[in-house]
Amino acid sequence: MSGLLPDGFETLEPFAEHWAGETAAERAHLRAAHPVAERDAFHAACAPLLEPGLASLDARPLADQSEVERQLMRLLLTFAHVSLAVEVQQDDEDKHTPLRASMRITRAPADC
């Protein structure tokens, strides 16, 4: 392993520092804070690596994961937030942004 992510995930490294939210609240903020073109670029880069990424992460218990593996996990968790905007809400995403601002995320299972 080298860099910010495990070997095989180098194409995601340009996104690793800015898209790997530590908490569910941060990941939701990242989804809302980036313009459509940036969300789409992140989604397009992550989508083909989702299954290999999850398989790689599933191969080792959470407690034994290295920092680069945890970085990949945070990136894929952010992908879950972004994929809702890109795949489901599409052009309606902007209509939902004001409503999300009034719904404060305090904690999610992935934060534990």
C-alpha cells in the first residue's frame, strides 16, 4: 500500500482528502457543499470501484484495518451519500438542499 488509499484504488486518490468525511454529518455536508459537476465526477470515479472496495474492506475486521483502509471506507461512505443525489434525486437534488439544512445529523451507526 502506498499513498492515501490501498493499492488498486489510486484513481480515487484525487478525491481522498476532500471527500472522505469522518462522520455522517460531514459526509452529508460534503454532498451538499459541492456543485453538481464535482459530485458527478466523484460518483463517476467511485462507482466502478465500489464492489472491489467493499470486498477489500470486508476481508479484514474493522479493528485490524490500516489508516489507508479506513480512508477508503470513509470515501465509500461518502459515495453512499453522493449516490443518492446523483442516482436518485438527480435534478431535484437542489430542491432538497434547504430541507436537509434543517435536519441535523448528530450520529449514525457508521460513526461508531
